[in-house]
Amino acid sequence: MRPFILVTPLRLRALAVAAAVIAACAAAGPPAAAQSVPGSPPETLSAGQATECWRGWGYILDGQSRAYKSEEMLLVTLGPTLWEAGRAVELFVLDRASGHISELPPIRVIPQTPRLYYRGRLNYVDTVAAIDGSGDFMTLGLSHIEPAPAGVPAKEDFNRWACGLGE
């Protein structure tokens, strides 16, 4: 049985705004490293490289008022990511139904002042970031999915799932 999803005018507007911002980001064209065959996941991990990413949530904010313009989006980076103010980060939207990276173009954000959290190792970041090619912003929070230790295939399978790449 499929769950019932109430579609309200506000929800439709939020989805339309999110799609418009993502389309505006795509108009600038993704960087060469993010280009992929349409319909296939953007695999940027080289063969044999342990799967690593940052996975979490994000909301698009209006550039002037900072009001929310979208509903929550599930986001993921691919590979290790350096979180520094002013350094661009590429985010991929996850499809909620499948858990895989969606066919939407990646969103490039430029963090303003990322806050990094540690529990023995870096494991969480949150920030407000400018959306490259748009006047809007994004607020986001992501957890680090660290590489699996050598010889632990179950952890590598989990990482591939968590990073939206499938098993």
C-alpha cells in the first residue's frame, strides 16, 4: 500500500521554487568532474577507492529575506570534502524513494562560516552557504560517512548505500 501524501498549494510552490533554483544552478553547467551520463549516478570515486561522503539535509533560503523557499532536501557529497569558508562544495540531491542520487544536476554551494563538530574525529558540519549561480542561500547540516577499514565489505556496502550509490 502506498502512503498517502497530501499535496498542498504551499508544498507545490516549495517544490517549484526548489526546481527553479536547481535549474538555475544547472544553467551555469556542472564542473568537469561532476559530468556524467544522463540517467546514471555521478560516480566520481576511482576504482578501488574507499567510499566516503557527507550526507545530510538542506533547505534553500531566499537571498534577501533568508525565508525558507524549499522543503527539506536530502543531500550528499561524493568523496572527501574540505569544509572551508569560501571553498565551493558540490552537493547531490538524493531521491527519497530510492535513496540513490537523483537525476537533478548537482548544486554548488560556497560555505560562509562552516561549523565543524568533533567526537574524537570530524563527524558533522553545518553552515549557511551561497548557491553558486543564484542569489539564494542554503542552510545545511551533514554527517561524515568515513571510509570503511580495509577488509570490512559490509561497511563498504553500507557506505555505498549511505552515499547514494547503491550497493
